[in-house]
Amino acid sequence: MNPTPPGADGRATDDRQPSLRNAALPQVAARALPRPDMVTAVIRQRVRADHRPAYEAWLHEVIPIAGRFPGHRGVQVVPPPSGSLEYTITIHFDTLAHAQDWFSSEARQSLLQQVQPLLDAPEEVKTVTGLEFWFESPASVPPPRRFKQALATLSVIFPLTTVLGLTLAPAFHSWLPSPWGRLAGNLAVASITVFLMTYLIMPRYTRLISAWLSR
């Protein structure tokens, strides 16, 4: 079994709490919720036309190195659309501090020096929260119109909260006397909805409907 990778201060970054396994429901419900707003760094790099193979080889090197940093939660590379040479790289971290550790690291500075000769312009970096990233698009693509953003969000929130409300909320109502059971159930539904939309559903869903969003 591989050991937990150490953080910047040398301590383990494993934040699991085994005591929660035996905690009573009211104790868990009274705990502060973890922040669900994953930090995403959106990096845009415009590559020189004759250096594209070398740039893509560089990408294969940088992706696993970023994944070794604490708090890393995945990376996606969006290749340039037809007629463009701008790549969009999104790197996800669980906190802003972990994202800053990666961006200020010696390893990234070395990788950046390697790629500079392959770029046609300085890279652009934007940091957004998980909620903002739902509709983040490459600079060469206009952002979706707001009514489409609203419809896309509603089309996910309505069925998700309906299903969770019918399945999860009644369990809290039966475990805790009203009104605490109702409040705990509503809080659980809202928290799980935000978590699922930020981490799992919306990044995939917006890619699925990207053609409609861009029209």
C-alpha cells in the first residue's frame, strides 16, 4: 500500500476522520460542511503551428507531474477548435492553497521554461471556483447566453433535487423529530446537489450540450 503523499509542510494530507464512523447522526448533522467549491485553474496556451507535436509531447509530461501535488483533483485538455492553435488546460485542486503550491513550484517553473519556445504568446491563467467553471469556455468561443446557462442548470437541479428529496429527506425526517429532521434533510439535499453538480455532473453535462450552448 502506498503511503499518503506529504503536504508542503511534510505532514500527511489525509484528512479522513475514523471517529466519524461511530458518530451519532445528530453529531454528524451538527458538523460544519466541507467547502464544495473546487478550485479550477484554466490555462490557455497558443502554440506555434510548426511546434504542435512537441507541445503535445510536453503535455504528456506535465499532466502526471501536476497529479503528484497534494490536493490535485484531475486535469482536462481541450484541443484547439478548427482553425485555432489555442489549447485550454483545466487543472482542478481542492483548495486555493494547493493550487498556489503547484503554480509557484519549482517543477512548474521548469516545465514552463521548456514550453515557452513552443508558444506563440504568453500563457493566460484564470482561477475559478467549481461553480464558475460550469460554463467556462475557451477564449476563442463566446460564453453561452445567460438564458441557456439558466436552462441547463435548471434541467439538472430539478430532477436531482426531486430524486434526493423523495429518497433522502424522508430518512432524516424519520430519524430526527421535526423541525430538525426537515432542516437536516433539506441541508443534506442541498449539499449533495451542489457537490454532485460541481464535481461530477456539470463538467460532463456542459461538454455534452456544448453544441447547443454555443449556438
